Amino acid sequence: MNKKSYAVHVAVTKTAAMRYIAETAGHGYHLFQSGVVPAAKVLQLIRKFDDSYRVLATRGMRDNDRLRGRSCARLVLFPAVSSPEEKPEREWLFWLMATEGVGELSKEKRTMDAREPASRLSWEKQYALVSRPVRRRNGDLDYVWTWVLQDGFISRWRHAFAKAAGRVRSSREREPNYLIKLVTSLRRLPGFQGINRQKKALITGADIPRTWHAELNLMQLGTVVNKALPVFHPERTVENMLKGANLPPPI
């Protein structure tokens, strides 16, 4: 008997993973569970979720299940650190996402609905996935998804910008280095529509002297997520990224 493959693909970047999560939610996978798992238990988690929810089902299998009113599930994994190849013992983030329908996942108490403000799907304590309902031409209700900064995260940014703006306004210091570094860091945040709106709001609310606006190009902070770029690479799988770790073999 052939051994089942557990080669779950991992997005090439954090932004790509966030894009994939948003697109998956847009395809109806708005029920979810999430958490953190040690790298040594990642393959065990995949096997468990596949046994229970068929997260490794092919697209054809999922389409067939949805036509019959069954819930379908997908599993998204991403390392909680930037270099899992060098630190395979570190933790991984996971999101188990599912559609509505007949199945055990929708009945479980720990399953949440990403459409509800009280149970947003989040990326650690930084970002939250939000949606707004739109009505299709045929009358059906659909949802448009984007990412935003979580309240605590954006509060820290506001405090940092207030401090930086104060330094460049001060007649004694006129110190721009902190502001320059802060703007550079802000530009690196993922360029989703919701986050970009918040970037501009941070700038406009910081009372930065206009003499610095042109030099720092403050109104051009919103890079756009390129949906034409690939989310996955064929060789970037959980198994390949964790080679060398002391992991239990697949069964």
C-alpha cells in the first residue's frame, strides 16, 4: 500500500500566507480554529486534521463534498519565526478553515466564525481578518475580505509616531532619524487595502511638520499586494522545511 503524502505546502512569504487566508475565506471557508503547535508535532497535527476533516482532500473531492452539502476544510501553516530551516524546534502557527455544511467541525465549541466581530481570525497579535457584506447581482450575500492592524498593535504605532513627530518638531532636537526608521518600517507592513488605509491614518494623525512630507514621501505608504505572484513553491513544504528536526515519522 502506498504511504499517504503529508507534504502540506507553506506560503513563500508571510504576506502570501495572509493573502491565501483571505482568499480562502472569500471562497466560503469562514469557520475556523487556530493556534500554535511545536514543530515536532506539526506532522501529527496534519494527520489528525486529515483523519477528522480531510484537509488533504483534492479540489475535486472538496467540490464534490460542497455540492452534497458537506463541510470542507483546509489547513494553513506558517512558521512563527523567520528561519524555521535554521531553528526547526520552533513553533508554527496554524489555521484550520472550513465551509458551512454537514460535518463535525461546525459543531465543535472551539470553532469560530471569521465574519463575526467578536471572533475575528487573527495573525498573532498583529493583524485581524475583517469582512464587509456585499450583495451580488443575483441577490446573494457575499463577503469582501481584507486585513487590518489589531487595536493593540496600531496603538503602539500611534505612540511611536507621536514620539517621532515630537522629535522633529522640537526646536532643540530636530532629530529625524527615528521618524525615518519608523516610516521605513511602516512601509514594510503587508499592503492589504485595510492596512494601507491605517498606514495613511497613522501619518495624517501624527502632526508631522509638512517640511518632512515631501522628503519622506509620506503619502505613498501603501504598497499593493500583487495577486499575480505565486503563493506557494513546489519544494516549500512542511516536511522539507523541517528536515533535520527530531520529528515522528508519518504513519
